[in-house]
Amino acid sequence: MIINSLIESLGEYTKRLEELTLDDWRALYAGVYLLQIQAQALIDIVVKGCSELGLKVEGYVEAGKKLMDVGIISKEEFEFYRRVVGFRNIAVHAYASIDLEIVRRIITEREFERVYYLALKIVNELKKRGIDP
């Protein structure tokens, strides 16, 4: 049930990002925050998915690797997930070093949609394995 709640939240964050216009600095920083919480929702889904599968993990990246090892996500998806974790870590721990042009590109080119689609794939793969998220 927690994973379903996270998917709903992730869908809402994605919708807000789709609606965002980057017409001033406030909107750009709102985008940074939305990307951060979107990333955290995906991370929480990955970690919870590992828990539901009985996989022990010690970190966010390791959780993604475990899902790759059991065939839930591909190597390419794992590499993308790892970049999402890296972005989240910078947004949370080194906010001043965020490259706003990268944020602008992620939003204008709608790259953030991949986060939502990856989360949906993980949930569907968990369901195939008999896990009720």
C-alpha cells in the first residue's frame, strides 16, 4: 500500500513539472524542488520494493542494483536511476552546486517523465511477482 501511495505522489509531482513554465527564477527553483521530491519518491519505491522482495540493502544505489540483479530493471534503467539518486543527493546536500541549466534542460525536454515511467515499471514487475504494492 505504501508503494501505491508513492506512485500517486510521484504522478502528482510529474504533473506539476509538466505544468511548470520557467519564466522566472522562482519557477526554476520550484522545478529543482519538484525534481528533488520526484527523485525521492522513486528512491522510496525502489527501497520499499527491495524490502517487499526480501532483499537487504544498505543504500539507495545498492537498492537499484539489487532490483537490476533480480531482473526488475535493466542495466540502462539502473544507470538512469543512479543518476537520479546523484541529482537528489546534490539537491539535498549541496544545493548551491546545482547546475540550473541542467535543471532547465530536464524540465524543458521533459526528461523527468522517465522517473515516473521507471517507477510504474517497477510496480508492474512487483505485481507480476505477486507483491501487492
